[in-house]
Amino acid sequence: MKPWLLDHQQLLSQQFSGNTLPHAILFNGVTGAGKLELALWLINLLNCQNASQVDNKQGPVLQSCGQCKSCLLLKSNTYPDLLNVIAEKNSLGVDDIRHANSFLQKTAHLGKFKSVLIEHAQTMTLAAANALLKTLEEPSNNSVIILLTNDIEMLLPTIVSRCRVLNIRPNVGQTLLENMPEVNYSLQSAAFSDTSMAFVNLTQLPELTDQTINEAFTHFKGCYVNYLQGQHVESLLLQQLLNNEHALRWLEQITVNLLREKFANINDENPLLSSEFLNKVYKVIINGCKVIKSYTQANKQFVCQQLIMDISAVIEQAQINEQES
Ligand SMILES: [Zn+2]
């Protein structure tokens, strides 16, 4: 179990023992944060016939036995009182949720609980979300709905407000790296400064574990920094934003790290990249990311172009200010 999940396990253990477990729980966290791991631990605990207490460093946590009938059925994915709802294409449709709703209406076969696990809950269509809303408003007895998402902003606020939200925040920096044996340390040096390593998080694991992605990141970073310094490489950046699934995240991350380096007073050779300037660029990127995420593929080119134009406007203004001073 990832060390940052322990606090959540403790809380959920207490709620389970005290019969105060919420009917609907939403685990929110980036990919790799351990949402599914935590959800499966909880589902096992709910259904195990011989759960016992295990003392961890920070305190007691309940644990399923792994051997009773329920545990064995769960292990073989044949437990009749659990329904795992997974998006078939890229979205969860209303039929999937209706099926889950009627599943929850029936009484449990084996254990006390009926549970529904909804992965990638942010992919629910509007109709699906509305169908779920009814069930969340009038939960049946001993039903537990667990939703997982890596993007809570894409969920209807009415769904979120009817769930107990557990935000899973993985460690960052060195503590994270110590818990991630798959990190390839030789990939750090070229693309990451000491400052950016101090803030490294799970979203950056692709470039810390994969040589090809790391090289693409290094190339993108060089290109982007040149752009901020006045080189006209807009079309190259745009191609990256459109074709590389990581590019948008990189844009945000590199800007944040440049800002952090400013505050740490290192890497200060270019006066054009002032913290004020970087802050403006960062705001433009954050707004752009929000818009891009909410658009369909057909509009992506347009909104990415818009983002580049907005950043270019900030750069041009900085250059004008520079000449005047
Ligand atoms: Zn068991």
C-alpha cells in the first residue's frame, strides 16, 4: 500500500467500525495515486467475514483476511455483491449507470453490502450522471458507491456534493521518489533541475521512467524556453500540443518550475524571464488548459492556437516593456 494512503485507510477503518461509512465515496487523485488500490482494499474490508486489525506506524487499520469465501470470490472477480462499472469506449453511458442502480436495489447475496465501483467517473455522460444522481439522493440500505476520478472538475457539482470526497495527495519530491522504485535516476539529470526535482510529482513519472518520453520532454522544454525568450517557434509548439498527449501538462509544469527557480534565485541568466512575466504566462496557461479540456477534438486545434497566441501576446508585451526601460 502506498504510504500516503494510510491516513485514508485509518479514517475509513474507523468509519467502518463505527457504522458511519458514507453511502457514496469519491476518491479524487492523479493517475497513479492509488485510488483503485484503496477502493479495492475498502471493498474487501466491507465484505470479508474475518476482518482483523493491523497496527501500522501511524495507527490501526482494518484488513480483510484474504481467505474467507467472500475474499476468495473477490479475488477471482466473481463476488456477486460487487459491480465494477468501467467505461467501454471513452465514456460511461446511461445504461451502465441504470444497470448499477438496479443492481443496488437488490438485496445482497452473500454479505451485508452491495457495492458499486465506478472507475473514471469523470467520463459519465450528462444522462448517466443524472441517473446516478437519483441513486445518490435516495441510497438503498447497505449500498456503497465508490467513484474514482483523476479530474474532479469534470464531474457535475451535484454529484460531487452528494459524495464524501477523499482527496488523495501523493508525496512529492524525494519522499515520492523513494517510494517509486521504477524511477530511472539516470533520466533526471538532463531534464530536471534540483529545484524541479524537489517538487516532482506523480504526473511526471512518464518522463522519469521512459527514455523516449524523457527525450521528448527535454526537447519540448528547450523549445518552450527558447520561445519564452523570443524565438519564433510557435508552429512547433502547436504541433506538440496537438500531437503529444503530455505537452499540455509539460507546458504548465515547466512554467511552474521556472517560477520556482526564480524564487529560489537560481538560473537567473535571462532577465526577460522575470517572475512577473512567468506569472502572467502561467495564468494564461491555466485558463487555456481549462478551456482545452472542456472541448472536443474538433475544436482542439482552435483552442490550442488561441493559447499560443495568448502566450505570444504576453511575450511581446514583455519585450516592449524591456525596450522601454
Ligand atoms: Zn476475508
